[in-house]
Amino acid sequence: MQALLPMAQRITNANTPGYSRQEVQFGVQTPQRTGAGSIGTGVNVENIRRLANEYLTQQIREDSSLEGEQRTLNNELSRLDNLLGGESTGLSKVLNNCFASLQNAAEDPTSLPQRQLVISEGQQVVNRFSALNEKFIQQRESVKTQMQQGAKDANALIASIADLNSAISQSPGLAQGRMPNDLLDQRDEKLRQLSELVSIKISPTEGAQVNVTLNNGQGLVIGNIAAELGTRPSASDPSMLEFTLGTSGRVVNIDSQIEGGKLGGLRYFQQQALAPAFDELGRIAIALADTMNSQHQIGMDLEGELGGLFFKNFNSDAFQNSRVIPRVC
């Protein structure tokens, strides 16, 4: 015999994150025997069961990971796209203005105002490259801060899941099949929140506990033991971060295993969008400087001397490390 819990409890918990509906399972009590026959003595509560579907719960976790990753990617890519495509921040307008000034100067090479305009527009190009480089650095530092904070948030959830595993396994009545429903709800909600940060796999184990791993099997929670997620400068590029995992005093690189969720989105953006953007900005700057300088050196100035370098100190260090600020001669 079964019945749902009182309506008041379900309404009260309607907005409680992770709350699962429950039902009461009744059992018939032993009847009282009399001379006239058996008299029923009613029923008693044998168990309270959670109405939870593990398949649907897992689907929610997977969708949460995908949504967290795509939302993060969309935010960061939109920021980068707006920066490169904006009229006041991108390269198109200043390059067009520079080339237009060169065309005008070529039509009247003795005009001092036209020659001065070329220098002025060239300096605007330099300023725009430097400004873009600074914006890239700011976004890179923002991503690193988000990665560090995301690792801290994940660690809080990982530790909480391990503690809930311990509490669940020690719950009175577990051996008789009476599950601590509220604790199970809390653990499922923590697992959902963790999946928003990184894609995870869940494996049931003894004592109604669960093991939590990354997709490749690297353990985050094993029973009541919690690992610690961290970040450190990447060996291949110290300006970027990579993810690590610490267990039993041992720290290993797990960067390639971080997929899905906010952390997976940040890692993908850092490696597949922002780092190439830095490289491409430097390549464009160098190609522009080399081409302009080569042409400028074979031209003649007003005194009949061969031209020198139009762009000076216009090299990759100026953009990768911001140690050299390019200038116009």
C-alpha cells in the first residue's frame, strides 16, 4: 500500500533545489485473532521512497555540463568578436585610413601636409595594435581569474559530496533499506552543480555512496575521500593556466581531461581562441611592418635620400609580452 506524502510538504519544498517527491509505503499490521475471527489492526509505515529517476537525473547533469560550456564560450567569444569587429577597437578602420593617406601622398608626394598625415595615420595603426594587445591581456587575465575561482567552487562541491557520502553510509536504517532521502536530494543537487563546472561520471558504490570521476576515470570523489582541483602556469605557455588534481599529497596534470561545463569552456577558449588571437595579431603586425618598411626603404625623401624604416621596434615581443611599444619613424 502506498500514498504520497502530505500535500503541505510537497508545496513547502516546491522551490527547494534538488527536492524529490516522496511516497509513503505502508504495510498491513498483524491482525488480532479473536473467537469470532481475525480483526484488522490497520497499517504501519514501512518506508518512505524517493520518486527519482536516475536516468533523467543523469540527463540533467549532462545537459548542465553542455549548457555551462556553451554559455561560457558564447560570453568569451562574443567579447573577443566585439573587440576585433568594433569600429573603434578593431583594425579595419585604422588600416583603411592609413592606406588612404598613402594613396593621397602618392598622388602629391611633395605635399608636406599629406606626408604628415601618413605619419599620423601610421601612428594610429600602431596605437590600435597596442590597444588590442592590452585588451587581449585583460581578457586573458579575466579568464585565468575565472578558472581559479571555478576550481575553488568545484573543490567546495567535491568536499561536500564526500561529506554527504559519509553521512549517507552512516545513516540509521540503511541496512534495512530505509534511505536518507533528504541527504540523497542534497547530494544529487551538489552533483548537478558540479556538472555545471565540469563534465563528470557517477558510479554507485557500497553503502549508497557514489564515486565521482572525470570522463576518463580520474577520481574526484572516491567514497568519502575528496581530491583537490587546482591551477598552475602552463609548461608550454606560462601566460596561460592548466588544471591539476591533488590526491594524497600527489599533484598531477589533468588539463586535457577537463571537458564540458564552465571550466571546460574556459579551457577551450583559452587554448583554441585566445592564444591563436594573440599569435595572429603578432603575425599581422610583423607582416604589415615588414611590407611597409621594405617599400619605404626603396623610396626617396624630399632631400633625395633613400627612405629608412617606417615602423620601428615593430616585432612580436611588442604583442606577446608588451615589453616593446612600436612607434612610427
